[in-house]
Amino acid sequence: MKIIVCVKQVPDTSGKVAVNPDGTLNRASMPTITNPDDLNAVEAALKLKDATGCKVTVVTMGPPPAEGMLRELMAMGADDAVLVSGREFGGSDTYATSQILAAAIKRIGVEDDDIVMCGRQAIDGDTAQVGPQIAEKLGLPQVTYAAEIKKEGNTLTVKRMLEDGYMTLRVKTPCLITCIKELNSPRYMSIEGIYSTYSKPMQVFDYNTLKDDPLIDPSTIGLGGSPTNILTSFTPPAKGAGVMLEGDGKETCGKLAGILLDKHYI
């Protein structure tokens, strides 16, 4: 049994957003983090590894510097990693990304008792589309928004969160699960893991590695092959400084009312 976890390196939302002329994010000029929901998926896989001794493989599509993120996840406990990287893949939307990741997962191999895990959604797009699209392209049953996972033989019992409650589903492996933050609290890297991370194997799948897969069609991958495009992107303007009024008497209240009147708020 093995668990393949799809992860994404995303811009740190606490930093400044940089945008290319074509509307895509200039990821090379922004600080990055591991997508938070993906960390919950990694933790879910590592908990199953602790219980069953299975193998955990982390997979990401991104530029070469994404290797650092994969090394951190191996320091947390993942056994190996795959970096899917190539200029031909740049600018892919969710549809194209799912094509490429599905081809990479097929190359890794999905056997009868394997599980594919993803985070619910990425904070840079918030679409929650890639995980389900991967499942469709691989022909796998899927359960989304998992808040609890229990493995029993070749089945998983999953508590799936809804807006007004939850449902409990049972699914056979192989399957794909998308995870939410309520599922767990991601562990930290261990000292032993940090020391051993560079001795763990990491493969790079470029365009030539995957080009023979039917999903890797030049007309449906990359920026040119993406059916959706960003119309415009921009950095939100900085908020102006606030005004502090001291005191709690009638005079201060009068000043506040005057300011609100001048701005036509009241």
C-alpha cells in the first residue's frame, strides 16, 4: 500500500502579490509556503503510515525551487517525492494542471490498495477543482471535504463535512480523498527527518518524461492550452491610516459623529 499526496507551493498571503503582464502570478518574486490544506493531507497520510507502515509519496507541479518544499515534507516523514516541472506546463489552469498531475500519478502507479490525497483547495485559486478532476481522469472514486478518515481493510470510512452537517461514506481503494483543516493538526519536521531528507529519493518528471501519456496533449496543457484565463490581477491598495479619538465622553462622541457626517456615512 502507498499513499500519493498532491501538494502545491503557493504565495505567502501575508506578503505582496506580484503579477506578470499576462495576468499570471509572478511566483518567482514572491515568498512561498506549502498550501495549508495540503499539509492536512500530508498529515493524514503520515498518520496512516504510522498505523500501517505504508509508503508516502508527495507530488507537486511547479518550478525547480519547489524542491525545497518537497524536502521539508520528506523531513516531516514522507518517503520520497516527485517534482513535475517543465516550461511546457507553465500557466496551466485547473483543467490543465489536473491533466498533468494525473499523468504523473499514472506513471508512479496506482495499485488496488493505494490512496491519492489532496488538500481541499489552494489559497491562491480557491477553486477546489484539481483534486476531483484528477479523480475523474484516473477513474477513481472520490470523497471530498474529509474531516475524519478511518481505514478498515480495503475500505476507508470518511466523515465528509457539509455546510449544515456531515455525511459518513465508505469507499473502496484505490480512491482519492480531499482533506480539510478540521481533519488534523500537521506535525513539525523532526530533527531526524531533517538530517535524512537529502538521502531520500526525489524524481523530476519533465515534459519529455510524460509526453507519451494521452493526457499530455500540447493543446490542453500550459497557458495556451488552458480553457480558462485570468482577465486581470492586481495587488489590493494599501488601506489608509486610521484615526484614533481619545476619551469616552460626549465631546469625543460628538467628534466621531462629525467625522462620520463629513464622510456621509450617517
